[in-house]
Amino acid sequence: MRHSHAEVGLLQLEDYVRLVPQIYGAHDQNRSIWDVWCHTLHHGAAVAERIRKEVPADKLFTEVADFSLWLFTAVQKLSGGLGRRKTIAETPIETLIRIESSCSDLIWHRYPGVCHVCHARRRGRGITSRSGLLRPCDCFHQTPDRRGKDEKRADSRLLRQFSEANQGRKPKTIDAWQQMFASIYGANIKRLSTAEIGFHLMEELGEASDALVRMYSYTVSDFRTGEPNWRQARLEGQIADTFSWLFSLVDKLSETKPITLSQVIWRRYGSDRLNSFRCPVCDKPRCSCPLLFIPATRPTADLLEKYQRRRRGKRV
């Protein structure tokens, strides 16, 4: 499919998820979910580092774009049937780490036009009208969220019902998603510094990492019918939270000069000359960078031969 800078903001989030294998599929089939997630964490940490060092905006946008593509890669990697291998290289554990919803749906289930914490608090106060529930987030003016696990799960059921009842209001483009998050969290974004938003983004990545691990590791008392469904829902929710802070970060950065996440991604991965997204390293729509994956593309012995032997603390 042909693309240009003029229309990338009209693509839906699923389109970006599908773009990933079009560019990097030949390499990504050899990557585990841990490989993909470590790259996601690496670029998330690089975003935080560049915020701390107050680098020029263009350099920060490069890392935001790379982080975004790896996050979309993770969503693509996590999609699929439970217990079913998607590639020959997948391990049995990886087949248990799956999301059920599409990228846009998992975000909508968590943020159906409203902050999920505000939704729970307002419902708890007896507010049930859509107009009453859909007000901008006012968590800054409330006491900290002290709900326990059972209460959060009960609230999640109500939030899911609300999101499904209002499915027709779900944003249809990536730019519309950014506008939705700005309408929910605009006042909060103005209060927070860029560094604070970066901290929140890293916090959500940590919680998503924990959710990944909890998809296959249980205590004996927790290993019961229905619990895996909740853990899958939690993983989707943490990924949605990560996207919410990613959009918030771009909104914060656009206070100086307006920009959208779609534009950030296109600047790094798009080419008007090629009318396509492409790998920015080899400049090809289908990445042809000479990457090796051990043992998927080269024998383990080949790597072991590259290690230098040591004698009495010295390399030989």
C-alpha cells in the first residue's frame, strides 16, 4: 500500500500494527517476545534519557518513533491464539502470552472516552449518565486511588460494559486517538513536566513487564478457573496505559510546536520518495539489514567460536 505524510494521520492503530511485519517480518519471525519487549524497554529508557539530558526535540522524536514501532511490534507479537505457535521459533511459554483484543480495542476497553479511574469513582458516586461520566479527568483534585484487587475487577466489568455500549464512539484514526487523550488529560498534561510524563511512561512499561510474566507464572492459590482471563485483561490494560502516556508525551512536546504521533513516526520511518514506510537504516520498504539471530539463522557453534578464550585473566 502506498503512503504519504499527508495521510498517515488517517490510519487506524491496527494499520500501524500491520505495517511492522511488512517492513521487518523477515527479521521479527526470528525474535522472541522477550527480544521484542527488551527492545521496547530499551527505547523507552532512551526516551527517558533524552528527556533528562534535554536533547534537541528532533533527537527525542527519533527515540519516540523507535519506541512506538517496537510497541506496535509487541502488540503484533502478542496477538494470536492461546497455546498456538505463530512461528517455529516460539517457545511453549510464549504461546501462553497472548492478548485477545486488537490494538484499538484494548485501548478503548481501558479508555472509552474517559479516564478509567474517574469512571470508577463517578460510578461509585451514582453518576451513570454518559455526559456525567465523560468529563475530563480530575484525578489531580481527588484522593489517591486505594481500590483493592476485587474492587478494581468489579469496576473493570462496568468499564468494559460501558466501552462496548459506546463502541461506535471509538476513534477511527491515530490522530483521533491523540485528540481523545488530549480531551481527557489535557489539563493534567499542562500541570506535569516532560520529565514527569517520562517517569509515568517508564512506570507503565514496568507494570506491563510484570503483566507479561504473570501470564504464565502463578501461585498455587491463584491457579484457578477464570484467573488467566483477568491476567490477560490486565496485560491489555497495561499496554493501553503505555499508549496513553505515549500520546500524552507527544502532546506535551507539541506545546512548543504542534506535532502528532503519526508525524513523529513518519519523519523516522516514512519516505515520500518511496511513497511508503521503510526501514530508516537500509532505506527499503522491506528491511534488508544484514542481521543474524543465533540460533535461528546461524548455528550456536558459530557464536561460541567468536568468544576469545582466557588464560590467567588474559585474552588469547
